Amino acid sequence: MNKFLKMVLSVAVFCFTIMPAIAYPDVDENYWAYPQINMLTEKGVIIGYPDGTFKPDANVTRAEFAAMAIRALGQEHTKVVQPVHFTDINEEHWAYSDIQKALYFDLISCDKNGELFRPDDSVSRAESLTVAVNALTTETITPAKAKEVLEKKYIDSHTIPEWFVIPAGKAEILGMVVVMPSAKNAELAAERPATRAEVAAILFNMMEQAKLNPNAKLAEAMRKKTGEGFVIEEATVQGSIGTIPEGTFVPIKMNSYLSSQTTEGGVVYTARIPQNYVTREHYILLRENDKLQGQVLQVQPGKYFVRNGILVLKNNIVTTENDQIAPLVGVAEIKKDRNWWMKFVRWAFKGEQQEVMTNGDAYMKLLKPVKVDLTNGWIYTE
């Protein structure tokens, strides 16, 4: 049963597909955090319970919050090379990867290896607001300035932990502190567990601020990557998403010899992308040496006075530098470049063999569009 619950939680926060708005029976349009809950649900950052409810007053664990924060910032596909070791979680933990990413992007801190992360503890309001502030590039303020700002509004400002004073002050200056409208007196309630509704509002504020002033690591990760390569004129860019449309011809380089005379239909082949595919603006769509794999779709040997050889390949998948295996469907018909005279001779007498050498080039026509996140190279699949 424990494994089942972990699986449910994992699905809840790892889901990144864009979903239609979900009407939660316990969160109507008049609920104070309805817009934030609705938007984060559409983005796949948060999700309801199996019974269809959202449970806005329920708590959120530290592990869940780390995963939600990473997804809210769009960094779920980031790779962390040097993970930090915790004594209470390992690589088998469902949120291990997201916790490491939260550390990498300086959302949370850890003084040394071997500390406890406490993944199942409820995340406090202070912790959640601190993560939100850490995602940003902010002006430096003194503890005195932070206390001055907080004392003007919050009746419990003098009781908050010292480590939270500056993050709280920055959050207040940026308008990121979440206080439920029903509260009689404005309280930071720093050490109280944050509710799911409060978490949604905090993450929403973080997302909006990070669009303008992300911290240094996030700014680099959110930058669309550029480079030289094969320019795909037909490619389009919308926001951080680049699309190679259906029907586009792209070069590929074969890893092995194929021939219409000796290769059998159905044989699996491998190939690679010979140079970066880039947009007109030189945003990188697919990278040099990304691996391709497919099958020989059609093969027929060439015979003199009978027919020319036929050799057609169908590509199925690409393996990217992110170790993502994604669909990349296209067809490559192997042909030789000929001048007009040789084309006439081959047409008249037929019998031409078709072949592609090891490290030989071919052109593939895409049968389906390819959508790529230009900031991290992740391919979106339906």
C-alpha cells in the first residue's frame, strides 16, 4: 500500500502534459486562490486527489513542494551532475531528482553531505516563501530593513525565525507573501505548515516573478540555446518552443552501409544528426550527434532492363543528449545525384543500384512535426 501511495504522489507532481482546467468540487470560482489553483492545474504543476477534490486546506510535504517548485519553473528536465547526499533519501525516492534540482538552482540549501532532508515533513510557510524568493534575483536588504518592512503589516513579525527575516522582507517588498483574505489580522505564521491553496498562490507568485528576474542559474537554464548548424527555414518559434513542421527535409548521416542489392527489408538501421538543426534565429532544435534509429521500409534490387533499385528508410526515434528517447518519424529515399544525361541513361536502361555508405549522407522527410523546448532540448511528445 505504501508503494501505491508513493506512485500516486509521483504521478501527481511528475505530470507535465498540458491538461484542460479541472473543476474541483471543493474549490469554486469564488474561492480566494481559485485562479492560481486553476492555472497550476492546467500547467500540470499540481493535481487533485483520486476522488476529484483538491483539498485546499491539506498540507504539502517538503518533497512534494520541491517537485512542484521545479515544475513551476519549467526545470523538470534539467540534469544534475553532482548530486548531494542525504541520509534519509536515496535515488529510489520518487522526488530524489527534483530535490537535487532544487538544490542545484539554489532554491534550497544544504551545508554538507549527510544531512537530513525530511521529505515527509510538512513544508512550512517560511520554507515555501524562502524557496520562492531564492528563485529570484533580488536587491540586497539588511535585517533591519526587512524587520522595518514586516513590522508595518504583520502582528507576529517579531516572532519569526532569524533565518527567515530577510527572505520574508524580500517577499513582502515583492508582494509575494500570501495571507488568506479571511484572516482577521495579518500574520506571517512562518512556522505553520503551508496549505495546498497557499502553496498554489506562492508558486504562482514565484512563476510570475521568475519570468522577470530569475536567479543566475535559472536565467541560464531559461535562456534559449543558440549555435551554428543546418538552418531549417520552415521552423517556427513561439515563446521557448521551436517547431520543425511536417514535410521538412533534414540531413542525416548513416552509421552503416545499406544497399538495394544486399539489404533486407525490415532491417534496423542507426544514424545520427550530422550537425545542429537550427532555426533562422540560430536557436538549436536538435543537436549534432543525436542518435536516430529506424527500419528499412522498402527495398528492391536494381536489374538491368528491368528496374532501378529501391531503398527507402523509415526513421522512428531519436535519442537526444538529455538521454530522452522520443518519436522522430520520417522517411528517407536513397537516391544518387546525377546530371541530366546520366538520369536519362539510368531511366532508359534501368538497373541502377541504390546504396548509402557508412558515414554516408541522406535526406529525411519528416512525417510528423517535432516540437522542442529551446531552453533545454526536450522534445514534446503527444
